[in-house]
Amino acid sequence: MEQTDRFQVPPGNGDPLEARTSSFEATDSKSETVALSYKPSPLQVQIEKHRDLARKASVKSSSGGSPVNQQPKKTARSRLVVPNKGYSSLDQNPDETPLVALDTDSDEDLDVSRYSSSGYSSAEVRCLRDQQINQDLNIQLLKDGYRLDEIPDDEDLDLIPPKSVSATCDMRAVVILLMGVLLKGSVSSYEFTAFRMQQYDLGKYKYGCRSALVSSAAVVSALDSSFSRRCVLMGAEEVTWSLVKEAQTNNAAAILILLPKNMSSMSEEARQSFMEAEVQLLQKEVQTPVYVAPEDDHLLLMREELQENQASKSSSLLHQVFRSLVTSTSFQVIVSNNGPIRPTKETTVYSLEGCLHGAGEDPPTIVITAHYDSFGLAPWLSYGADSNASGVTLLLELMRLFRKLYNDQRNRPQFNLLFALTGGGKFNFIGTKRWIEENLDHAESSLLQDVALVLCLDTLGAGQQMFAHVSRPPRPESPLWKFTQVLDEVVQSRFPSWSFSSLHKKINLGESSVSWEHERFSVRRISALSLSHLRGGERGEREGRGSVLDTMSSVDLRSLRTNGLIIAEALGRLMFNLSHLGSPKEVQLFRGQLDWSDSRVSSILTLLTSVPRPAQFWDQDPDQAMVLDSVEQEFRVRLKEVKRFEFKMDWREPEISFFDQMKQNIIVYRVKPAAFDLFVGGCVAVYLGLVYIGVQTLDPLYSGLKAAVKGRTL
């Protein structure tokens, strides 16, 4: 079957030029006939030659059609357009019905008014129009990449495909892909926020990090033993006291510790090693800058590259030389703030108190207290979930339960119940000390003047044991002795899987700090004990009570609930004297409407651990102020005679001093070693030498070849 050409050439067996002439004559039959007597331009002659070549090629094709005609016809409707500058038939007038069906959009119509309005005849107008179309067509094809001798006729456009750049693009894509595989994505510099280690003074004693300036190359601790004048990069799972001590001994420029995103991913052994190193660092003055930063993708990539570079040192000598010259990369760690460290101008410690009044006249007072601030290697990363958000949570839940008991006038116990939240608990319990002094030394009357017992809640969110820490063994039949007995009775009766024991440690007045909050009361001869799941010890009293690893994941809500119920039942049995009515298992005070609220406890704990709570930033961080305001509002809803105390340190002789620059911006620069510059210089020298040799040798070679060719022609 004969295929129809898409250009829809008018029927005729003669030359296309003759067909075109007849078309012109038919169209202009009503107008004056004008003889065409002009000589074709060389460009038009060239176009005619291309027409002949294209016609011969189409005749020789096996199917009798062009390659375009062999393609499946599109079912979509073609749009008839008027002639445009780029691809239009050369024999159409602007007013004629279009002869060409194009799939592409036309750019604009050919403006012939500038010819017809200037006195040209119709034949001359057509001639000028054809020349203008050919010129525009040639320009367009030259833009498409054709040479002058390759410009086809408009009827043969589909016979000659456009210049293909797919091969070049494919080669470029392959090269880029190979480079992407061989080279890791990186940036020349990266800035992140790091948090400096604690720095504070307790009176004349100095603790924590004393330096902040860092400008040195980074190394990985696990694979490099040369720490001198280097920033040692450690993962939290690698930190041990021996490794930190080794870095300090070898004059490391700085220590940067990366904390994992998920603290629970660390093994128990790694957690204990980290907290041991943390305690040792915080108990002394450290001259080496120590920073802590949460890990991210950029820091992990930097650590991975450092590990690869340092691992290559054990490979062959040739491989080491190649890496040091070409692929080796080092990282320069710089702290952006190089100003001096200054003490903060003003330090304020806040405390809250509120009470529930008991029955009778001037009944004795039972005090329940907890400190609310957190502590850790880096203040801005100290969330203090177990220590001591758990203690504050238990205090607020006990406040709710006993408020319901005190609302019943008939069942109100003959004890005043005083609740207190104190600040500065991690800094020698300075808030507790000032609160006691305010009530005993400056107030005309205070509930602390007649205290039967003080319960200090500290770190009760984990474990299956409870310890009662006291300064001296309690006297028999004293309220403190009775309470410890009831605690033991409740544990054995209702929670046999739990353990309870009392530990006593004498107060050493010569020491600069105290280990537990109850010691502040014992110094003023007030009976007190601290309840905690931690035993404590001579090596590290603070171990487990001040760590950046102490997050929400370290709190066991089941343990928190059990410890809270033990304390509530024991305190209720003591206040109402329920021992003669039956065992704690038979007589349960807190059930039904007085049952423990797990959802409320979880909400309070989440609020407290949502922001870090270091004592030095309560005046700087609005989020911390919001937490304290929320707790104060809870006090005012549940208790009476709520007071808020603000204890400002004397700037001339402060009991505690904090310092600035605890949050720093660190910039890491990716740099090449000095040997790389030598390698690049050598490559440039070799290249220039080859160019020089080529310039010197190509001219004689070219002259010889030219003479040889000329000799053959002769």
C-alpha cells in the first residue's frame, strides 16, 4: 500500500517547482499575471540540491516512505497552523488554507505587510517572502547544530534527524556517577552547637572545666594514641575515666564527646563507664576544654572518615603514602567565640513551700521536700529524669493524695504537712540551706520550729530497692524510727519483691560539700532522712545523681509507682496510727478515690524532663521559668500559705559562682595535609612540562609531515 507523506504535497508528477508554479497560477487566476524573471540565489540553489538528494533517498527506501512515515501514526488530533518562521511550506500565501499539519506550536505569523505596502508586486512579495523564510529557517537550523552544507529543505526536515547529544550526555552522566561513588558527599565546613562542661565555684573551691578555646585538628580516640595538641573525638560508648585521663596526661587540646540520639541504645556497661568518668571529671578542676554535643549525620561522617584515615596507618607503606598525598582528609575544630570566660553577674536560687494544716492546736509538722534542678557533665544537656524529676513527681502526687485526706474534717490527721521544693540541690543543696535559715533564723514563726520528721525524696525512678539515708541511727520510738519501721513493714507485706534498708553516715563538718539533702536538716538538729534507690558510696556519692544520660528513658514508671505507694502508705499509717488495725496488706489507705494516678504522674514527669533544669540558667531560659511557674500553680491549687523564695547570691562573697560560655558554636573545617599541596604542585609542573615539550616537538613534526605530503603530490 502506498503510504501518504505527512507533508501532504499537492498531487503532481512533475517537478515540485513546477507544481508550486501551477499552484501559484491557480491561486492568482483572478489577478494580474506577472512573469518571474529573477536569478536564484546561491543559497536557494543549495536548497534545491538538498531537495533532489532527499527525493532520491526516499525513492531508494524499501517501503517507499521516509523514516518518519514508517513510524506509527498518532491518533491524537493534529492542529492546522499558519506558516511560521521555522518550519513552513515555501509556497503558501498568508491567506491560503494551510497545507501542512504540524504537531508543534507555531511561533508567530509571517508579517508580509512591510513588503506589500511598499509598492512590490505580488510575485515580488512571494519571492521576498520565500527568501525571508529560507533565511529564518537557516538561522534556526544553524542554532540546532547544523553546518551550512547540511541545511535541508523544508520537505526533508524529517529525513535528517537533529544533532544527537545523547552520547555526550551519557558520558557525562557516567563520569558524574563514578565520581559520586568514589567521593563521599561533603562540605568544606560545618557549624554545630556544642555544650561546655560544668564550671562553678563553691566558696573557695573550684570545679569543672576552666578553658573554652579550641583550635586544633581532630583525632578519633579509639584508633590514635597521639593526643598531643589534638581535639580527641569520643563516642559516649567509648568514654572511660582511664581514656579521659590519658587524653589529659598527653596534653590533648580538647575533648569532644558525642552523645547518641537514643540513650537507651547504650549498654549497661558503657553507661556505668561513662557515669564513672563523669563523676571523676566533675569532682575536680579540669584545664582541658571538654565539650559535649548530640551526634548528627555530619559529625558521624566526620568520625567515620577519621577512623578510615587512622585505620589506613596500619596498611602498606605505598598505600599510606598515596592516601597522605591524595585522598587523606583532616578536620580542623575551631570554637567561634574566643573571648575570656567571665562569671555570671547574678545568681538566684528559687524555692517553694506550701502546707496542709492538721487537726488540733499547734500540731507537729512533717516535711516532704525535694530539689528540682538537674546536673550533668554539660548543663544544657542535663534533663535529670531520675535525679530528680522523679522526686518532684512523687512530691506532687503525694500532695494530691493527702490534700483529699485533709479535706475531710473528720479524718484530718494531727500533723501539719509541709511541702517544699528547693533549688541548688546539685550545688551543696544551697537552696535547702537558705530555706532553712529563712524559716528558723529570720521568720517570727515557722512550721519548721516544731518538726517531727523530714522526708527528702531523691532519685526514686528505677530499681527494686529503697534506701533510707540518715546521719545517725534514729532513737527508738522517735518519729524517724517509727517511720523506718513502717516502711519496712509495708515493703515486706505488700511488695515482697522490693527490698528496704537503712544506711547511716556521719556528717563531716570539715568537708566543703554534703552528699544528701537530709544532712542540711541534721546540721540544724532536725530529724530527717533521704529516700533513694541509690546506695551511694565513698568513691562517688553523686554517681547516678547527675548525668547527661539521665533522660526519660532511664525512668521506670512501674518502679516510680511502687516507691510512691510505699511512701504514701507508710506515711499514712504513721499519721493515722493504723498499725493496730491490721497489716498493710489488709488495711490499704490509698485505693479507690485515693488511688495512684499513673497518667498524671507520666504527664508531670514529661513536663519536667522536657527542658534541661540546671540551677545556673533559671533566669536565662524562659522554658525553665515556665516549668517552675507550672509547679508553683500546682502548689497554689492544692496547698495553703504558698510562698516563693528568691535567694540571691552576694556578688562580693558568693557561696556559689557560675560562668558563661556554656553553649558554644563550633566550626569544623575540612582541610588537606601539607603533602597534598606538594602533590598538586608536582602535577601542575608535570603538566606544564608536557605542554612545553609538545609545543617544541609538534612544529618540526608538522613541517616534516607537510613536506612528505607535498613530495608525494609532486
